[in-house]
Amino acid sequence: MKYIVLTIVSMFLVQLSIGQTLSGKVVDKKTKETIPFASVFITGVEIGTITDSIGNFEFQFSLPKEVTLRVSASLFEAKLVTIQSNQVVTIELEPSHLELDEVILIMPTGVMQRDNTVRVDRLKLNDLSTIPASNLADAMSNLNGVQQASMGAGISKPVIRGMQGVRVLTAWNGMRIENQQWGADHGMAISQLGIESVEVIKGPSSLLYGADAFGGVVYLAEEKFSKQNAYSVELNSKFETANLGTTNTAMIKFSKNHMRFNLGALYSNNADYKMSNGKFLSDSRYRDMGMKARFGVNKDNWVMQVNYMYSRSYIGIPGHTHDSIPNPEDFMKTEQGRERSIPAQSINNHMVQMENKFFLGSDKIQFMLGYTQNSLLEYEDKVTIPGLGMLLRNGLYHAQYQKDIGSWNVSAGLQGMYQVNSNDESALEQLIPNFNQFDNGLYVIANYRSKSNFSIQFGGRYDVRVLNSGGFTESYSSPNFSIGGKYFWGETLKNTLRFNVSSGFRAPHVSELLVDGVHHGALRYEVGNPNLKSERATQFDVNYELEMEHLSVVLNPFYNYIQNFTQIVAQDSLIDMMPVYFYEQIDQAQLYGVDVGFHYHPHFAHWLHIESSYALIYGESLSGENMSLMPQPKLSNLIRLQFKKKQKFNLDEVVIKHAHYFAQDRITAYESASVAYDVIDAGLKFKWYMKNPIEINLGVKNALNAQYVNHLSRLKNIGVYDMGRNFYVSLIYQFNGKLSK
Amino acid sequence: MKKKMFVITMALVAMATVSCKKDECSECHYENDQNEEVELGEYCGDDLEAIEASGYNYNGVNYEVHCHEH
């Protein structure tokens, strides 16, 4: 027996130790001319390079036997190529003047967006630099069907097709983030520092990410490492007038032979913001500090990455009051404050993740271990004694095996999380009790891609959650599935049709089951319901895309059927001068709507982009009662003008954005309707073309100083407004160089 | 180049770790039996923590202390 085990281990180790090198060139498929400065990136190994002036590239260290390259260049269609290493390859790219396609990371198999059976919306944060977003949730609101629920400028979270909080799962490099997101006044636990892109699946995705991936999944992908044997440094500084806010970030990257390292830091300090009436919203000030470190190493068929993130925030809680009928004037000040004050949240987050990948021919094995820790202290009446204090710790694991069999790719995995929440004993109050819960899920996903025009994906998963809190013990379990297909046809008119049916499962959270007390941050007294059942959802999603020579169009209707939908409902009573809310369930509910968009980018005016999108959603019980906090329908328009470099100090880009929010009068009792409003932003991007260029962005958000409050704002009911006119300027300085081998 | 990288790395580390928590100070007060605010002056650090936790004793009566404007 000993000799059999030894033999198997030896074969495994031999597979791991067989390393390969790779070189080649990238050419235009039509003209066969070489393409200089094309990007060649090895997915999974996470190392890339740029072709030289005659289109050649080389990876100078040993690689797995089989690798997948993502090859892209401006004015060409990006391509994924799986090849055997240890050879010289020629990769041909098809000319295209539309936007680059990208590898989708949220799916277990790295596929290009156009080949994916599930519609994934993707955003590169660098693309927003001309009109920079205030935070990640604000950045994501640029995606159709995604809005943000905010409480002032420092607290914001994404809302995907009407779902937020515990119904939206956020994953950082595939690892789930937990930060008491059940609280209406608890924002995202992560800043934009070091984040390259955001991918969003709209609708239930429990097959991929388990329980709580109910309304959608947000996947945050870290910035890539520097290209091989090179370093880069980026410094970014931004100033905004509405809250006299400064945000400074620095990111340094090294990549040398087998090892790579990224290190970044952020500091942001923001005063109370100015509303359109000229007054300042008290306690809307906040400050953030954070750092990130990322390390990667590869040897032959093994790749390891370690990611670490630390963040610390002190965030004012605006709108805090004990009055049952608050006076908006109490929250509007004539002087702008920045110093630490109360009420406020003090939040510390640590996240660490280690991922190992083993490439065995066309097979891949991945192991991920992670730990996250979120400390939340809320100071209400005392400066040094928290009113509320909780420490949330999570241990996470994920093991996955992937295999390619001809046109099939099969993934199977085991994923889980152990979570413990502890109340701070020095805190004056306790809102939810101490608890621990253990989640485990087992899944299988199969993808088929034909050589012609269609692909299908289907899979199944089983999740179990065991929850313990004092004398309350309960387990929740559910199978989940997903099935989808994609069909592509046409040459001049390129048509893509996707159809997906997916299920979601969400066990009730402790905050819904056992809460009993004043939640100052949410301005209400909350009462839980220990008899809540798990929510279950089944979404039907159809996505049609038409790509013509100058125009692309997307049409995406959807229907989501939900059982046991939990909502918090206002009662006609007060406790401790706070309105009372109970957790209740609707037996059967439905969310349905449509996302539509188009992008016009003509050949004859290659510098012009016109984009427009519209998102509409209805949420109601099957008996016709409205669901609360449904987003206002939104029409977004964008004009982008891009100019070639003509002088040393050049105007590179002009962007004008317009968002029209339609009125929302599909509301519940004790919820107020919201009026329509418009917001216009405009920005200019200049570039000073020195040896190391400096990018200067300046512009204005809410240029017309519109007086509005979004329907999803937690401050709506106290009569204060979102931010008024806000001028900004940002500087981005980047330099890089080579490192000796 | 090495010197530049070293300086930048140190600046990053400094930016990330500079959190010198200087003693927090606040103006404190209590409400007397006539519901009038009585100012107690500025308290810092451990003294601030102590007075918030234990209150202020005046003529044998212990009053809850509030520090910082709400």
C-alpha cells in the first residue's frame, strides 16, 4: 500500500515539476503584419508581457505544460488561446474597432464575455477616471440595472435589480466578504484601492457562490501584477469641492522572474458635504485609510498567490435623531465640519487569502483558504464608549477541480465558511446576539462549447447552513441549479442570444431572526422573527445582443419568482421614540423588468461614443402588493469624445453623463414616493506627455446643482438632500521600468 | 532607481501605518436638576473615558456626562 501511495505522489510531483517556456509573435489575421505592444497575459498564472516593436514576446521562466493566453491590442478583437508551452507560437488577431472583450473572472472557467452563457456586466475602474467615482458602490452604479443605497457620502452599497444587503454577495478575488452587510447603515468593506475591475451577475447565482448569492454577485478583481521583470508605480491624488475631500493612493508593483509583488496604500479625508441649498449635511464627514499587499509566485505547474487587505474607517452617521418627527433643519449646518465627532462608526477590516493552483495538463486543481475580520463600533452618545460593538470573524475555504474533456469543461468543488459574531462587552447596547454559523456547499458545473455557434452550461449544488445562537439552533439547506445556453449567428449583423434559468437560496440571517432593539444607524426599533423560512428564488433571464458595424444593442428582460421573501415592515407604533419595524415574509413575490442599452461608435467618427441605457424593475407580491425600496427606473446617457495625441499637453477625452431617475410611486405603506430628477456630470481628461505621462482629470458632478434625494437613500425620510454641485480635480502619475533578470 | 523605489516604498508604509492616535479631547457637560447644561471643560484620553463611564459627582449626586456636540 505504501508503495502505491508513493508511486501516485511521485507521478503527481513529476507532473508539477515539468516546466515549459514560451515565446512567439502576434500578427494581424488579415494582413499578417506583426502587432507591436500587444498584451499577452497568461490566465491562471497571472503574469503578462507586452510584445516588442516587431510583435515578439517571450516568457523567460518555466510554465505549466498547457497555458491559456489572453492576447489583446488596440483596434483588434481580444482572444483566448489555449496552447502547449515550450514552443514558438504565432497568434493572429482579428481587427475590430469596438471595445476590447475581456476574460470573465466571476465564472469558474476563464472565458471571454462573448463566449459566456451567462450575461456578466463588467466595469474597468480605470475607464471611469475622467469622472471618478466616490466609492465602489458609486462606480458600480454605472452598470445598467445596478444602483446604490447610501446614507450620506461615506456609507454606500450596491443594489442589484432591487436587491441589496444580505442578498448581494461580494467576492474579493473569489473570496466572500462579510461585514455586517445586513445593516442599512453598513456600507461596503472595501475601497477602490488596487481594484482593477468589477463584474456583476444580476440575479440568483447560488450555483457559483452558495447561500446569500440571491440577488446578485459582485466580483472584485485585484489589479494584475506588473509585467515580467519590470516594475511600475502609480500615484493618484484627487480633490473634491463639495466635501473638501482629498483621496491619495499609491501602488507599487514588482515582477521578477518567478515572483511578483504589489503594495498599495490609500488615505481619504472628507468633511461634511454641501447640499444644493448651500448648507452642509452634519455628520456626513468620513475618513478612510487602507493598505494592500499581494504576492505571487509560480514554479512549473504550480502558482500561489497571497492577498492581504487592511482598512480602517471613521464614518459619520448623518441623520441620527431620537425625534419621531425629525426636523430637516436640525441636520443642516452653515459651517462645514471635518473633525471626528459623534454619532459615527469606527470600522476595521482585515482580509487575507491564499490561493494555490496546480496545472496538470488540461486539468486544474485550486485550493483557497481565507480569513476576514470585521470590527464595527458605533458611537452614538459617548465619545469613548460604543453604543454598539461587534466583531465578525470568518474562516473560508474553497477546493475546486477542473477538467477539459474535448469541448466540455467540468468543474466540481467544495466551498464553505465558518463565521463567528461576538458583541463588545463594553458597548452600551446589543442589537443582535452572539452567534456562529457554518456554511458548506458542494457543486458541479459543466460547460459545453461547440465549434460552431452554441454553448450550454448547467450545474447543481447543495448547501447547508447550521446556525447557533444561545439557545437557538437551526439548520437550513437547499439544492440549487442553473441551466443556460448561448447561440450566436450572423456575420455582418452579429446576433447573440442567451437564455438562463438559475435558482438562489438564502437562509435567514440572525439580524432577521433574533434582533430586538434600537438600531440607531437605521433610525428604527427592529423586532426579529425566529420562525422565518429560507428564501428561494428562480430567475428566468433572456439576453439578446446585436452588434452592427457602428452600433451595438442589448435587450435583457428578466423574471424572478421568490418564495418566503423577507422584508422589514413599519408598524404603527413607537418604542424609545423610534418607529417600530417587524420582520415578516411574503409567501410568493416576483421581481421583473428589463435592462436595455445601446452603444454607437461609428467608423467615420472614430473619436465618438454615444451610450444609452435604461433599467426598469417592478417588485410585488403575487397578490399585487408592492415591495419596498424598489429602485427608481433610470435612463443613463453618455457622450465620450476621444482625441488623438497632437501635442505634448493634450486633451485626450471629454465625457458628459446624464442620468434621469423616473418617479417611484410603487411603494408600501409608511414608505414615501420619490419624484423624478436629473443629474449631469461632465469631465475633461488631459495628458501631459512626458517620459512618464501625467494624467489630469477635472470636471463637475451634479453640474446643475440639482436638489434631489434618491429613493434608496436612508436619509430620504428626514428631508435632507444628496450632494450638490461638486467640482473635482485628479492627478495620476505613473512610471515604470525594467528589472534585470 | 533603487533609491527612488526605496523612498516610495517607505512613503507607502508610512501612509499606511501613520495612525498616531493622539489623545482624543472633547468638551464635556452635564444637565443639572433644572435641565441646564453645566460645562465641565475639556477632557482628554483616559480622563475622558473615565468621566464618560462614571459620570460627574456634584453635591452627592451623580450626573451622566455628555461629551462632544451631538
